[in-house]
Amino acid sequence: MEVGIVGYGVYIPRFRVKREEISKVWGGRGRGENSVSNIDEDVITMGTESALNALDHSGLQPSMIEALYFGTNSFPRIDHSLLGIIAEVLDLSKEIDLVDFTSSPRANISALKSCRDAIASKRIRFGLVVGADCFLTLPGSPIELYSGAGASGIVLGSEDVFAEIEGIYSFSSHILDRWAAPKTFSLTEYEPRFTLRYGYYDHILKASEGLLKKLGTNIREYQHVVLQQQEEGTFRTVIKALGLNQGQLEAGSFFSEVGDLGNASVFFGLAKVLDRAKAGDRILLLSYGAGTGDAVSLKVNERIEAARKRGRGVETYLRAKEYLDYFALSKLQKSFKKEEEAPRLGLNPMSPALWRDGPFVRGLKGAKCAQCGYVNFPPSIRKICIRCGHTQFEEVKICRTGKVHAYCISVYQPVGLQGPTPIIIADMDDGNRFRAIGTEMKLGGVKIEMTVEVVLRKLIDQNGVGIYGNLFRPPRVSTGA
């Protein structure tokens, strides 16, 4: 059975920091820049947007996705899954397989392998695989200099495939290179040169050699090669050892623009390649993390031309950026903060009320009155139409794009929230009216009739539990392939 990619999507935060900014503070040299997650972003919000893009690109209905496999090394909860939030936003079926893969920056490949096996065994028809990371690093550490943030998602299936998975090979050994202690959660490593030489270098080479031998191919048969990259020096050594040329690396290169994306890395590079690949091209993915190297071989077919016309291209997110200095970066990552008590919600974040309303709020589900047609939101609260008093409703989905109808600016915000914050009422493209606060908007940047889109963001943390909801953001305009 031919199992492969039927859709893909990515997400990169708007903020960037130039590595020279980090080097000014801590010394050393750094070229290029890293993507930086905003204060209201984490792997769940980033993974959600990449998953929405992947699903939209596939052209599939949400009900057709039977599994959601998520790989991250930056999970906000140690012993509790948050994949249900992503499933709610995407409006996936309740009868779905939700699985977390973690504890390694190549957990996304484990998720990919599991999803592929589930489709090949005919247990599921289509599955969604997401990789996301936003590393918490120690200030001044070598890891901080190259750490980025982002997410990538791919939809796998055996129908309408435009990039077939030809084979996967893994090489593993026990090596303690990078780890995060339970109390700090910051990535630490024993010795960077040890990690890169005996971890990254050895395992990447062994995995690639094993796959090429298994398939009876050689490295020159691949038009595109995507490598997970943790820094610059060893990466060049690996390129030389594999005998790669610049032409094979060009399309999937992204390290100088966004840094090390961890579990999003090879999927992001793959998306860049697929935005320009031709029928017949072969792609080799090489990934490493926590003592395991993976190699994945794919072959592109003629369906790629039609697929490329759908969805948002990678350049949409690479071109939309705003630079931070190191002081602003440190505030976002909470390397230092005011000694003030954060605000508390009026009810416990684990309360039945938030549990009951959450799927409707995050999933943008409204109740359309059968008598007057008014859409009440959220349906869990509006049992009687607030316009005509009728009690019969039809569940509808509110669209994600619209224009600003009215707004006000809240300049001063409680601790934990970012100000100034616009509070916006928007006329949505489907005729509904929706209210939410804005993000990625500066003072004076909001205008009447301005186009906005709804995105999932983390609103607040309380007792270690994050509350997620929908915010308005200026749209990332698609630039195509």
C-alpha cells in the first residue's frame, strides 16, 4: 500500500532575535536569527495553527482524520495531554486516536512512523502528525544561541498521495547528551562537542547509511536532503561526510532564518522542499535526538502541482517578522520578571463550566436560531435566543476571518497579560459578529475595516494550568509556493 503525504502546513512565530544580539550579551559569535514564541504562544497554539494549515491543504473534512499524533520536547504539562484542545479547534471526531510523543527532539519521527503503520495496517484511513517545539533554555548557554520556535504538520494517507514514503530507518544507542531537569525544565547538556560528535554526527551517518543500504540507493539519487540542525560547525562536517552538494540542501535550508526548531525541524524543511519540488524528485530527511538517528525517504509524484496551489506557503511565515532585542527576549522567556502576584480567574481553571464551554468556544461553534437565524455564542450558555426568545437551534461553525467593526484599547493589563491590548468586535465573513482581544497588534495599529483572523492562544496560567482561547490577529497573507 502506498502511504504518504496528502497535506502539509507550518507555523512560525512573528518575533525574531538576531544571534548577534545574544552574542553581545554573552560573547561568542552568532550569524543568522532565531524565531521566538510570543508570551501567549506555546507548542499547543503553534501546533494548532500548523495542523489547521495542513488540514486545509489536504482538502479533507475534519471527520476524515482518525488519528492525531503529536511530537514535542517542550510539552507544557508533564503528566496531562492537551491534544484535546487541538482536536476541538480542528473540529475532529470524538472517536479519534490522540497520542503524545515526547522526551526527544525527534519524537515527531516516532509519531510519523506510528501513523504510517496505522494506515498501512488499515486501522485508520488518514492521520495528522504534528511536530512543535519552543525550547526553554538557560541564559547564556550554547543551546540558547541557536534555539528557535515553530510547528509543522503533515496529513498522511493512502489516497491522493503526492509524496510517497519509500522507507524509514532508525539507529539508536544510549547516550546522555541533552536533558531537562524536572524543576527547571531548561535544556542542559554535558558538553556540546560530545553531543554533536558522538550524538548528532554518529547517529545521522549511521541512519543514512542504513536507509540507503536498505533501499539499494545512494545519496546522489536524492534531489533534496533535509537535515535537523542544532548548530553550524558539526552540520558542515556531516554534509562533507555524506558527500552532499549545495544544490541538494538549498530548498530545505532554514537554520539561518529561524534556528533549531526541534520536533518541527525536518517537517518544516520538508514543507519548504514540497513548495518547489517537481514530480520524480526524491527527498531524504535526516533527524536526530536523544540517542536516535532517523532517515526517511520520500518520492514526489505528479499530484504535487495541484497540491501546491492549496493553502499557505512556507514563505508566508518566513517573511512576516518583527525583531526583538535581548532584553525583550528575556522578558518573553521570563528569564526575569516583576515580583508581583499574577491575577486569578473568578473560577478554577479545572471547573466544570470551563470544561463544558471549552469545545464550543475554541471550536468556534455557534447555535443558529431556527426562527430568526441569529447565531448565539457559545451554545452551552445560550439556551434561549437572545434576539427572539426561541429555543430551537442548529449548530453552525463560525468562520475564522473578518473585518474590525469596532474596538477599544486597554492600555494597562494585570500581571501575566501583555498590554496595550485591543478589544475587538469584528464582522466575520459569514455574516456573524464576534468579540475577542487582539494579539500581535501595536498601539495605533488597529483600524476600522482592518482584516483579522481568529487564532488559538494561551490566555493565562493558573496553578500550572493554561487557559486557551481565541484571539484576533492580523492575517498572515499567503504568498503561495
